[in-house]
Amino acid sequence: MVIIKVIVFILSLLSFNVLGCSFNRNFVDFVVSQDKHVEASKPNFTVASIHRGTDDGNGASCSDAGIINLKIKDDFIKEQGYIFEIVQGVFEGNPFSEKATFPDKLWHNKRLYRFIWFDGNSIKQEPFNIMVKIIAVSISGHKSEPQFLEIKHLGVKKETTWVEVQLTSPRRHDSQR
């Protein structure tokens, strides 16, 4: 009986990450078909919004997720996927796939590309400034000219409910010795 309790205890410690947050995948891998020749149109994305993560103290919530929403200005092109690559700047946790992606058929807005990363694991959210190269890939595998999109955020200084105090020992003057 004791062995079973120990095993259950160990498994409960190991399963903590399983109880955490998970997200539905917004994209599917874009499949190239050589059946017909289709040129890729140059992408025209803008930054629609950036949401920075927070730490609500609940390890199982999704509050620590950051979200970058990119919106394509052009008409939605059904036979075109996109490759997103950070080419300049430093970013904590790359939200972009190395493969060409396409919105999942269940995703409600095919013009909105949502990228999620874990962002809320510190007291403040650091600023970032990255340059993303976006290349369109047609159904026949042709690649477009790249679009370079600057994505930046000034960061967030989080409010705390506690006050940090630095204690120092009182100095003794030479006359008190």
C-alpha cells in the first residue's frame, strides 16, 4: 500500500505540466502540389495587435501567454501559405514555425494570423523589437518577394502587491567606538 502511495505521489509531481495551459493550433502546414503553376503574391501584413502575458499566480491558466496578431491586408488567397522568420532582433521564445503555414479550416478569420508564445514568467515584460521576413508560398511551391515587417513592443512594468525593502545595518561612527 505504501508503494502505491509513493508511486501516486511521484506521478502527481511529474504530471504538473500536463495540467497547464494548452492552445488550439491556429495553423496547418501548407501543402505544396505541383499539379498547376501558380505564382505567389507578395505578402502585405500589418501588426493588428500585441498582447503581453501576465503572471496571475495560477500555473494552469493561460495568462502568461503573449499574442501577436498579424493581419493580411490583401484579399484572402486560398492557395497561398506563408513563412515567417525573425531576421533581426532578439525574441524570447520564437512563436513562428519554420514551415509554410496556412490558417486551420476551423479558424474563424483567415486574414488574421495569431502567434502565441509564453511571455509572463517574470515580474516585468521586456521590450522587444524584431524584424520578421514573410514569404508567400504558392500551391505550386513558388516563393514571393519577401515582406519585412517590424514588430515591436515597449514592454510592461508589472504592478506588484508587495514592497521591496533593502535592509542595511546601521553604521557606527568612529566617536561611538
